[in-house]
Amino acid sequence: MSHPTAHPDGADRGCLRLVLAVPFTLLTLLAAWFCWTAVTIRPSGGWDADAYRGIEVACLVTMVLAGAVILLGLLPSVRRAMGWPWVAPAAVLVVVAAVRWATGT
């Protein structure tokens, strides 16, 4: 006999999804802002070390923040509640930041 307050399997996923949506959304938005910053920085020339350093830092922060979303999404309980569509934007941001960091121009 089940407990009277027990929920059927998956009935409380809505609450868990709502709670997990906060860090997913905040981390993804922060990563998107840093990625946008990295993409919009334009060095004045080969001598502009500060701009290149800014690109590197913005790309690194993007990859760390988006990587946290991806790692969080890899947890089985989180993956069941949230699904891959919540992780996909972070994965795209990692790719964009990696390409920007690699090209550096």
C-alpha cells in the first residue's frame, strides 16, 4: 500500500522543472552575454593585446558557465525532469565561444 501523500511517478516533475529552470536560465543567459561580448569585441590591430585578452576571458567565462549547465543536465534526475532542449543552447554557446577563441580575430 502506498503512502497517501505519495505522488505517482513523475507527478512532481513540474515543481522540479520550475526549480531547475532558474539556474539553467540564469547560467545560460550569463553565458550568452559573455559570448555576445566575445563576438562583438574587435581588436584595433595585431598590437591590441587588451582586446585579445578580453576575447579570451569572455570565451573562457562563456565555456565555464555553459559547461556548468551541460554538467548539470547530465545528471540523470535532472535530465529526466528537464530534457535536452534545456541543455542545447548552452552547448551551442560552448561551440561559438570555442570557435571565437580559436580564431581570435
